Amino acid sequence: MKLKTVIKECGAIEVRGDRNLDIAALCNDSRKVTPGSLFVAVKGHDADGQRFIADALAAGAKAVAYEDDAVLEEQLALAGVKAEELALVKVADSRHAVARMADNFYGHPSGRLTLVGITGTNGKTTTVTLLYHLFRLLGYPCGLLSTIANYIGSRRLETLNTTADPITLNTLLREMVEAGCEYCFMEVSSIGLEQERVSGLEFRAAIFSNLTHDHLDYHKTFDEYLRCKKLFFDRLSPAATAIINVDDRNGMVMVQNTKAKVITYSCRKMADHTCRILEESFDGMLLKIDGRETWARLIGQHNAYNMLAVYCAAITVGAEEEETLVAMSRLESAPGRLENIRGPKGLAVIIDYAHTPDAMENVLKTLRDIAPRRELICLFGCGGDRDKTKRPEMAQVAEAFADRIFVTSDNSRSERTEDILEDIKAGFSPEGLSKSLFIADRKEAIRTAILLAPEGATILLAGKGHEKYQIIGTEHRHFDEREIVTEIFGSLKNVEK
């Protein structure tokens, strides 16, 4: 592809060199540069890609996009390359530029799919996963971009970020087009929005789920977190539809400046689409959506919202209402979302990804409502190098809803687990502390919680969900709570024999 085509609408300030240069590859990582590449030196949050221009030139890059003239000159000198030997594109914002270039280079793949995105604090993974499985049940080839995994049709690919970088995103979308996919469902994170990762993508529908406390380690303030979420809807085209949860107080704030058509959903009040729970048990719930009853294999009020969002998105992008409701009754939750493992002594262990105060409150309320007479045990921790302000809030939520509490490690990263536990401890009242145990080793905490649980108890393991690892320092250690619980239940059964 010609350079002039790749850099169209990328915010170029100045272009030096041959605009008709053939670009063989587009890279924002100097380690992935191949001969004939355009290297986009992205000035990122943690690292400045401009400091790797010399490395990219050594690997064969023939064009460079950059922001800072002084850094460019320094890198050219380091590489022993003259500016006249290259095509050089100075851009105003390298993060915006790489997103636009990726969209151009891969042939605007989002416009060749029906792309549906969701943003919000909680519910993103569950909603897009349900949509992906729903449309496959309806007979449509489709793709999924989520926290848990990416799918191109039925082919699973591992994922590192909730929202991938623009080159990876457009590569995946292009592969979906080539594989014959008609739909793609993707999570859109606040960090991804702030870092321009989805700039240039053509969304047909955008869902807002809710906004609660999270990611303040990155955004610093709630207002900034909100602003970044709102960018998703500010940038929608008039051809798109914004699907908004109006039960969240920030729902209509999201669409104050949108050009898109707006439709609303609610489980509490009048809206374009409504839902309420008629019956509920550990096996599922009977929902009434827009006056029609449908069975869901999920549980909890928060999943009623997720199912309603799925329904709204599906009919917005062309699915038939009755057929959608029938297919929805066959859907199961995303991995690590209210997974129920039954064990001896009538114990039920629930594995859930809830790692924010609001998410954990939703899960605990659900478990309390379904089985009010069962003892409710909550085991949780908080991630290291992440928002510290939510740690005492998590303690307050656990204290309010659980009969017994185990505080343990999560992904401690570079922090000492003991320091994280002290931050959590500060949120408990004396009464809360009296029903809490602090055990830094998560596996041992799980074992202790199960062994001490009375007959018929419900045990929530919150925070890890689908993850099969723990991050200690920079090391990813294998840690699968399903395996651990199954092993402990097996030992209990052997003791009973």
C-alpha cells in the first residue's frame, strides 16, 4: 500500500520523502519491524516509542511517523541514517495517528462488519460473550474481542488487554472479514478510549452498562474516568445507535453530545426496553423482557441488565425479537462469572471476577437473595499496583453482606501482599474484623474457607474469575480456582468415605 494512502486522515503536520513509497508492513513495536515497514513511534503512557526509532531503522523500516523533531534527529544520528533516505511523517498525536493508519492499512475492516461495542465498569465481558454465542446460535458467523479471549469464528486466540492496540485490533478485524464473519462484538475500555485504540473504527451499536469505582490508579479522578467512557459515544456517527442503561445515574450523561440514535433500557423504570425478574434460583431466572417471558441460565439483577443489553443490541442490529428471546434461553454465562461448583456437605462455591466494590456487592446481594438461609462466606483480595482507594471499600461491602470473610491475595504484582491486606483491613469496623480471617496465601485461604464452612454454605471466591494465574512480582504463576476447589472437594469426599 502507498504511504499516502496509509497516512490519510492521520493528523499529519508534515510529510518528507516519497509519498508513493510502498509500505510492506505497519508497526508500532520496533521488535516487530521488517524491511519496508512504516514504524509509528507512539508516545505512550509508559514508554516513548520515539526512543526506539534507531532500532526500527536497523531492522529495515523505510518510513517513520513521529511527533518530536529533536528526538527524531537524535535517533537518526544514532542509526547513522540521513533523513533524505526515508519517508518521514510528523504527526500531532501519534496514538491517534497509528489508529487511523491501521484502519487505512487493513482496508477499513470495521466498516465491513457489523461492529458492536460495550463500555462500562461491570458487565462488559459477560455481555459481549453472550452476544457472540447468541449470534452463533442464530446462524451468523461472527467474532469476539474480550478480556477472556478473542474469537475469529470458532478459532480462539489469547488476549492480553481488554482493548488491544490499534494494529492488533485492525489485524483481527481484517482476519474476521477474510474468515467470512458478519458481526463482531467487543469490549471497549476507558484506557483504550483515552489511548485512541478504537479511533477510526466504525461501530454500528455502542452499549453503556454502568459506571462505578475502578481504574482510578490510571485516571486519577472519577470525572476523568467518566470523560474517557463518554468519548465512545461522542465519537459515534449518525448511522450508529447508542444503547444506554438509564438506571445508572451517568447513563444519559454519556449521550449528551452524541450524533448517534439513542435507545434506552431499564430494569426499574420506563424506557424503550424493560426487564424484570419473575423467579430466581441457583439454576437461573425467569425474565420478562418487553412483556415477553424468557428463561435465563444466569442469575442476579446485574445479569438481568446484561441480558436486557444483549436483547437490545441484537434487535438493534437486525435480529428478530422472538427468535432472539428463544435463543437467549440457551445462553450460559462467560467463564468466571458466577460459576457454581457443588461439593460435599451441600456446599456451593461460586467463582466470580468481581473485583470492584459495586461488582462484589451485586454478586453478594444475588447470593443472599437466592439462598437467604444459607451461610454466606466471602473470600477476596485486591490487586497490587492498582487503585488503592477501593481496598477499604471492598472490606465494607464484604462486611455488609457476608456472614464470614476471608481476606487474601489477588495479583499482588510489585506490592507486598501484607501491605495490601492492611489497606483492606482499614475498611472494617470492629464487628467486621471479628468475622474476618486474613490469610495471605490464596490457596490456603480457599482451603480454610471450605474446611470451616458449615453444611449448606455458599462460598464466594471473588476477584480471579476466568484467570488461571496469579501475578507475583512480574511472574505469572499458574493458579486455577476451579482446579483448587475440585481438589479440595475431592479430599473431603475421600475423608467422608
